[in-house]
Amino acid sequence: MTHSLILINPWIYDFAAYDLWSKPLGLLYIAGFLRQFGFRIHFIDCLDRHHPGMLEDNQFRAPKRRPYGTGKFWRMQIEKPDRLKHVQRPYSRYGISISIFERELSEIENPVAILVTSLMTYWYPGVREAIAIARKIHPGVPVILGGVYARLCHEHAMQTSGADRVVTEADPEVILKLFNDFGIEIPQSINDLQPRPYPAFDLLNKNDYICLLTSTGCPFRCRYCASHFLSPLLEQRDPHEILDEILYWNKYLGIRDFAFYDDALLVASEDHMAILLEAINRHDPDLRFHTPNALHAREISYDIAMLMRRTGFKTIRIGLETSDFSIHKDIDNKISEGDFERSVSNLQRAGFKASDIGVYILAGLPGQSVDSVLKTIDYIAGNGAVPYLSEYSPIPHTDLWEKAVEFSEYDITGEPLFQNNTLLPCWDSSRKREYQGLKDRALAVRRL
Ligand code: SF4
């Protein structure tokens, strides 16, 4: 038996996609966990921007790269699914070509199982395509699907993904139990099993940055967010262990850019993030940090802002969502009046410029007016930060789901494609028509 495993991060199928520090961190953790048992891991990242086969193929134009390792993906325009035909925008497969994916799969001999991850619910066509091709090339090999879509839309994934099993637990030991069910032999037993080894970034072709998870879960329960469903408890790692991981990637892969994936990075910072940042400062490596997942405004004290500045934080994102506190009352409790102004002022006093401080606004919430989004854009600008619109995507298992179903003209329950935020699925057509004006306004503020 070869003990070879294939792990696949599938394509994105969407109207737009951008690599903002996007890596399949969960699957990389599973790769790190499973190779301890002697499995030979073949990791196929369909979103690989550095795939040598793509770089050599001159029918594709290399995706542009931006500062700090972000940038575009490879992209090929494809036909829209029937249910999205009405959307007047091109639809694409983001990632490597099908032929390169097939070639990679064909080069792997006698795998014992194929593990596939998933992220956004409405990206499931990419998951289904990857599974169908993997099955064609390796017939009879068990296919196991996990990830966010698999957990949020379990029934749909069981019916349509083509996987033999759809995993709903985040625990990697579940995979070992499934191997047992399929009669897959575990190559070697180990005495000192590391429950959470580093994610296997070394299996990727090239890393421009590393994504870090210093905690899971979030103590808040915003009604539009699935964090409590996916990670019900807040658990924080030992700051010294995180420091070791950062120094490891810096030393062995030469990485300077690190993006935090935490949902609650600064919560209880005196026992966690402050200790980590002080420790990084003592080592004085020349690193840069980014927070694409928003920070909580109420947690940004002047002391933390100073520490972040000294440690090399370059990209700050705050989750404000709206400046209208009558809306906050209905959707979340993560921010109180005055928190936002205080957080921006603390960041500015610590030396961050307006362009460093990006603030997320949720647009397209059920019942939300265009005017309230516009006011939020201007409010952020007035406080010396820059606005970033994020379109609301209705997510199953969130507290706002029922209301989203009620407000949406789409069958968001029966068809995950309709959960796509590009559709603004909970806004009526007149609000949708005004959305471009909001985008233009936010962009104009960012360019000031
Ligand atoms: S604070 Fe952020 S991560 Fe936590 S529940 Fe709210 S949106 Fe989700």
C-alpha cells in the first residue's frame, strides 16, 4: 500500500475573487496532522498563483501581485450556472486550469483517500467539479469532503458534492475514524502525537505570506455571523507557542508577511496578544502583520495600538458594519457608542495613517437602507479612516437567517448559489440599482 493521500483545495467559481491572504488553513492543518502518521501527502491547491504549469503556459496571463503578497488569482471566464444567468456580470473559475489539475492528479499513484475542503457555500460548483474529476482519475478511491460549506449546507453537500462522506466536525481525529471505516491502514502509530502541528505550508509551491490562527471562536454572537456555529468556544493558544511558529516560518521559508485569521484577535489581549506582541518586539525580526478578519473596535486601546505599531502591523481592519446604532441593536452587540471613535483615535495617536485603517461596512442587510450605508461611509471618512464595503451574504445557521429568507426574492434555502453576496440577495431591485453609487463613494473616499 502506498499510503498516499490527495488533499484538494478546490477552485472558486464566482463573479469576483481576490487573494486577500487566502489560504486553505484548515486543510493545511489536516495535512500537518496526518503526515505525523506516515501518510504521504499530495496537496493540490487549485488556487495556487505560483503553479509552475500555469506560469509556463503562455495562454494564461500571470495574475498581478500587490503589496504584502496579495493579488489576483488565475482566472478563466466560464458559463454561468442556469440560476445565475440573469446576473449581468462575467462568471469565472478562479485558479489553475482543468488540464493542469488533471495532470497533477494523474501523476499520483494509488492514493488511499482524497480529502477536499470547501469555503463559501455558493462556491460549491468548484467543489463538485474537483470531486468529479478526482473520481474520474482515481475511481473507487474514497472522497471525504469537509470545510465551511460542508458544515453549513450539510444536506446539500451530501446530495450534490459527489463525496462519499461529508464531515461536519472540525476535529482532524474524525478523519482517522473515517479511514478506519473505509479500511484504510494508518501507516504508523505514534507515541507523542502533536494534536495541533503547524499547518503544512511547506507543501505549497511558494508562500508569499503565512496565515496564523492564534485563537478559535468569538465571544460575541452577531446575528449575521456563523462563528458561534463553526467554533462555539473561544480558545486561545499559548502566545509563546505562536511566537515559535512565527519565527519558524520566518527562518525556514523566509516569510515576512503574516495574516491573522482570528475572529477575536484582541479579546482578552492582556493574556494573549499583548504577550505575543511584546515577545515579537523582543526578538525584533523585520515582520509585517495584517488583520483581514476585522478587529473589535472596543478592544483597540492606546497601549495595544502602540504595540501593534511597534510590531509592524501594516493592514488594520475594523468591523464597524454600520454607524446606525438602531441597526446594531438588532444585529450585534460587539460595539457600543464611542468605541469606534476611540479606536481610530488610539490608532492615529500610535502613528497609523488613515489609509492603514480600513473599516468594514455591511451592505445589503435585510431592511437596511441605502442612505444608512452612505452615512456610514461618510462617518468613517469623518473619523480619519477608510471604508470598505462588504456585501451581506445570508448564512445558514445564523440568527439572521430566517429574516434573510423572509426578505430575499431568491430561494436562498434551496439553492446556495443565491447566498452569493454579489447578488445582494436581501435587497430589492431599487436598492441594488443604487449600490454602484455606494461603491463609487467608498472608493472615492479611499482615494482622497
Ligand atoms: S464579532 Fe465578528 S467574529 Fe464575532 S460574532 Fe461578531 S462578526 Fe462574528
